[in-house]
Amino acid sequence: MSNFVVSARKYRPMRFDEVVGQEHISQTLKNAFKNNHLAHAFLFCGPRGVGKTTSARILAKVLNCENVTEDYEPCNQCNSCESFNGNASFNITELDAASNNSVEHIRALIEQVRFQPQKGRFKIYIIDEVHMLSQQAFNAFLKTLEEPPPYAKFILATTEKHKIIPTILSRCQIFDFKRISIPSMVGHLQNICKEENIQAEPDALHIIAQKADGALRDSLSIFDRIVSFSNDKITYSDVIENLNVLDYDYYFKLLDAMFSEDVSSVLLTFDKILRKGFDPSVFINGLAEHIRNILVGKDAKTLELLEVGEALKNQYTQQARIAPMSFLLAALNIGNDCDINYKMARNKRLHVEMALIKMTYLSRATKAVTQHVVVSSGAVEKKIEPIKTEKTASPTIQTKPAPTPEPVNNPPKAVPTPTIQSKVQLSNNETVKLKAFSIEAMEAEVAKEEQKEAITEKLAFTQENLTTLWNEFTETLELQSAKSIFKTAKYVLEAPNIKIKVSTSFAQSTMQQVKEFLPFLKERFSRKEIFFKFEVDAGAIKVEKPKITKPTKPGDIYRVMQGQNPLIRDLILKFSLKPEQR
């Protein structure tokens, strides 16, 4: 049996240019070499499998390389590079802090730092998973990390930056590694396929990259497993079967059935998915993501957000052309509610099926709630689009006159899930009651349209109408002091001014703080210019507070206390007390 080497090790980058998806870090380190601005301590942070340790090794090789290239890459041919590639370098030490995290291990490392390199310019120490060091180990490492010998370089790597104490962070030059994008990962896998003479479908590599969730090492591990399963020919069907991924075709079929309101096909497709062993929560999340992708595919500007192959991208674009925007938004809302309430549902299958049925009949519900509001003489006439019946005659819609709309300041409260009821008058005077289910989002949309189209009655700018609106607004005030001031104030209409006479400057200040009053009058009078002109009544009677004299004699004090609290008399009688006499 041959010695098999996994792709993550076999195709590990040996140069900065080969590091996938971290060009910003590679270029920064190259510029540091070019300008001779190298720090003595580096901290590489980021998620797993994105190239932290690989970049640390390449940086260590460049530091001791005898023939650095013009673009500051290691030559991989000198004695220093070859010894490091063969794990025989004495100047580069790698320490796994996950298993060597005690203070004794750090003290042993500090002892090694004292000795100069026997060959080469630097002694480099790579400490992986540095966040695993104990508090005592961090404290023992502080002084050496802050002021190391000129020949010592430290490269720390971690996946959990927040666990490192601030004193360590302040002594390092920090580099943040990002997740590998799906296009970059797919390109790297395609290069490996060329090297290994493996045939791979682009959609299959996209699935592998999506499953890796930004970690290149995970994608290479999945790639090796798929290659072993498919015998050097990777197909889309093999990948979804091996990785237990739900096929995109199910979602495309589901939406096509929903567009035609074929609820039977929707439920049968869902049953088929369950029989394959997929969890309903995974299915509903995948369906929501599919609807999101269709929503993204409706605009050419957002089409680049689809992280799928070209074939799938074309399918999304085609289905996006026939998918109504109202359906997509409402279906996303239903899918989100289904996912949120999934854990609390006892019958989880029925819970998901109800969400699918709602999505299937969304187009019918949208037609039923489409209303046009016309306000005339205080009555609201609702027009609903014609609904097909067995009668050939075109139906006419009749509804009861709605009550007069409330003032704008007090809009009616929205009902969470209302039921639409109307009567259709047919040609032979028969009436049929129609009911259509709706959802909260659609009713909120209709309520907004009604409020926008409602026409408020405009009043003439007269003293009589001013008195009516003044009293109407006064009743809406919640603060009793402000309501009292509005009621006692005197006002006279002197267009375009309203002359307001108040008794005190405090009353004037209180009325000026009610900011809603002036816009209310402008809207009801349909006037752009209305001004308040305040006048403090100089002849107002000043009410002086009566002077209160405090009693001094015990008898008087007793009588005052008895008047304030009758229980004092009972207390005196019960204990046979007598007030002090002076």
C-alpha cells in the first residue's frame, strides 16, 4: 500500500503567492521585508483552516532564507529552506500551546531564546493555539515578548483572539485572517483537479466549498472523501449523496408547484424529502435560502451575490423572472415564522406542511386582499378583483358603508390576523359570502394604503371652526395641567394669526411646548401659514396664598392634630391620655 498524503498537506502553500484568499496579509508581509520594517512579534488571528500556520511557516522561511527572491519569497532550495521543509531546522521551533500550556513549558522556551542561532540570522518561535496558555504562562512570557534579543522572532497563531490577555496583544503586530470566499476555494480545488487528473463538475465543487464554510482545510478534507467515493470523477449527484445535501431540484420543483397552486405536488415532494432522511428544520431553512436566492436573482446588480455555479445561476434567473415580488416577500416571512416556532411545535411535520400550504395559496390570498379605497361623503367603497364562480355573469361587489374615519391623531389599531368578508351580488340576486385567509404583512400593507388614500375633510378658516378644533384637540391632551390651560385660554381669529390671551407667562410657555397643535390646525384648515400671537392678561387677578399660622399652645396643637387625623382622639381615650396644659 502506497503512502497516501492528504491534499491539505500535499498541496500546502510553500510561498506567499500560493496562500489562497489572504492576499492582503501576504502583500503586507512582503512590504515589511522590502522596507525593513519587520516586527519582533506577530499574532495571526482568524477561523480554522484559513492559512494562519501556513503563513507563519512561510514567514519563518523567508526570515532565514539564504536566497530570497526579488518579490520576497523563499527560494525553497537553500540549506535553510530545505532543512525546514524536512522538519530538521534548529532555528525554527514550533510549539503547540494546546498541549504545552503550562508555565514550565514557557520557561523552557525562554531558556532557549538566550542562545544565539548557530546558523542563520534569526531564531523563530511559532506558537500555535496560543490562547490555550495558562494565566501564569502568559505572565512569564510577557517580558521576553516585549524585549526579546535582536535575533529572536515570535509568531503566534490563534482562533480565539478574545481569550488572549491585553498585555500580550499590545506587544504583537496583529494580522486578521478572513474566511476563504467560495470562488477562491473553487478555483483552488480546480487547480488540484488538474494536477491529479480528476474530472469535476463546477456545481459539485461549489457544493464542497459551501459545505466547508470558509475553511480551505475542511474543503480539502471533503474533496479527498469525495474522490475516494467517486473514483476520480466528481459529479454533482455524488457530492449531494455523500454529503447528505438536499438537491436544488427539489426546491425548484416546489416553487413551480406553488406558482400553479398544486398543493398535492408540494406535499408529496415534502414527503419524499422526509423519506430520504432529511430533518424538516433543515428543509425549511434550505427553502428560505432558495427563495432568498430567487429574490437576489431578480436584479442583475445583485446577481453576483449568488455563490453557485453558472448552471444553477441560470436556473435561479429563469425562475426569478416568473416569481412575483409579493410572493417572495410573503413566502420569506412565512418561512421565517415557521423556523422560529419549529422547536415549540409538537407536530413538527404538520407545522411545516401548514407553512407550505400558506405559501402555495399566497397568490390567491394576494388577489383577495387587493383593495382600492375611495372615500366619498364619509363612506368607504371597497372594490375587490373579480373572483371566479360558476355563474357566467360578471359579479359586482357590494359592501356596507364603513363608519366615518377617526381623526388622524388616533388611527385605528391594526388587527393581527383579520378575515376578509364581502358579499358578491350575482345576476339573479343571489348572494355568496367569500372568505379568504390572509397574513399580517398583507393586512398591514392594505392598512397603510388606506391611510395614505384617506382624504381628511378640510375646514373653512373661521372662528366657529377654530373653536371646534380647539375643543377637539384639548380632549386629546393627556397632561391635566396643559388641558386646563387650553380650556381657560381665550382665542380670537385674526387671519392669518390666532390671538391667544393667557393669564400667566407659565401658561404661554406650556402652550408653546405643545408642538403638535400648530401642525394639527394647518392640516385641518389646509393652510400653510398660521401663526400664534400670545398676550399675557395684565389685569388677571393674582391669587395670594393665605398665610398659615402654626399653633403654639398644646391645646391648639391637639385640636389641629385631631382635625388632621381622627384616630388621635381614639388613641387618647384608649390610654387615658391628657394633653399637656401650659
